[in-house]
Amino acid sequence: MAALVIAGGHAVKGHESTIAVDQIDPAAISDPGTDTPAEEAATSAIPAPAAPQPPVHSRAIDPEVVAPPALTGNELERVEPRAPLSDLALAGPPKPPKLKMPGDWDGTKLFQPVATAAGLIESKGYAVAVSGVDVVKADETCSDEGKSWACGARARTAFRAFLRGRAVACTVPPEGGRDSISAECHIGNQDIGQWLVENGWARAAQGGPYVEAQNKARTAKKGIFGPAPRLDGLPALPAASGPAPVAPDSILPADGDAVTPPIDQPAPAQ
């Protein structure tokens, strides 16, 4: 290849054609020492498909971990959960409420009971005699070495102190009546009839369940089977210093038998 460049408007002469200098594109003249870049293919605008990524079989659960840990080529395997460490971890469904049958019915609750005698309870329209005991009446007296003492009143006081206004459960019907009912009564898990007899504040009924408790109370001389309470340590009543003053019949001062009005009162207005 041969070319002759002539400066200043001269013509370039060839064998077959003449080219003006002004028509030569300087960008088309390349340095023989440099390689000419190849023309890009027409399909270069189409993006190349992304390389397939391997499936990830884990997830990051630690907030401090920036990226999931590296896994081996083996896939994760789901296994059965381990057994609980104790029975406390076994949360079962709640048990249904137990239905009360006539055999295990614990009775009707009587609130704010009043003991009218040792073994008699009145509350909520009920008059209940504790079954298995012989009631000690409030006016009953007992003898101690020839001396009589009010053991019935003492037994009633002890029974009231035992109740202390607590709710009593007795095996009585839900509706009360006017007649006295003999029924078993208890406070919590304590049998009232058992407490009365074993402390000597009531007698056991013949053939009842508290006969042995009465024998023990009689041997120990408890309650009505024991001695009368000693009042020797109480202080004596103070002697009267004189007759008590008598209140006057009138607040107005009396002059002899005649009642006179006070003299320091102003005269009524006319």
C-alpha cells in the first residue's frame, strides 16, 4: 500500500483515482504499530444470562451473623423432635370440672352461723342440730363436788368461740324450713360433731360415731365432764361508798314543795 500526502491543496495522484486531502478522515489513518479494534457484534446489546446459583438450605437465625454459614453439598435432613426432659413440659388439655354426685355432695354453706346451744346452729333460715351428738341446752347445769355450775352456758360460749362466724357446710336441702334439721356439719375438713364431743362440750348419741371420743373426754375430764371453772382468782367487786344519787323529777329549782321558775330569766316580750 502506498500513499502520497501533498500539503497545501495539492492533489494525490494514483493510477486509477484522485483523492483530495480534504476528503481524508484522520481517524481512518491508524498507526501501523497499533491493532485496530474489532467491530462489536450486533447481538452485544442482549445481556448474557446469569450463572445458576446453588440452592441454599439454611437461614440465618442469629442477628450477629452477617451471612449464612457455609454448608456442605449434602442437604439438611428434618428429624423428629427429642423427648421432653420431664413431665412438666407435657401441656395437656385442661381437665373438665368434676360433677358432684349425691354421694360426694359436701352440703349447703351457711354463712354467719349463730350457736344457740352447744350443737345447735341457726343461719340463713335454718335451724340445724349437729347429728351424732346430744345437744347441751344453754340452761343446763352440772354438779361438781356438790356444787352446781352453768355448764350449758359455758358449752355454748365455747362453741361460739369455735365457730367465730365462719361459714359452716351442712348436709341440708338448698331451701331452709321452720323445722329443726339434724345434719352433719363441718368447717373445712373438720367435723363439728367430733370437735364438740372430744372437747367435752356435747354428749355422743347412743350408737353414734362419737362414743369413743366421749369416753376419752370423760376420762380426761374435759368440758361438762370436768370441774367447774374456778373464779377465785377474779378480783372482788368494789364496795359501794354510799347510796346512788337520785335524779330530780324536775330541772327547775324547788322552794319547798312549790316549783318556782328561775329568777334570772328575762321577762317575756309584750
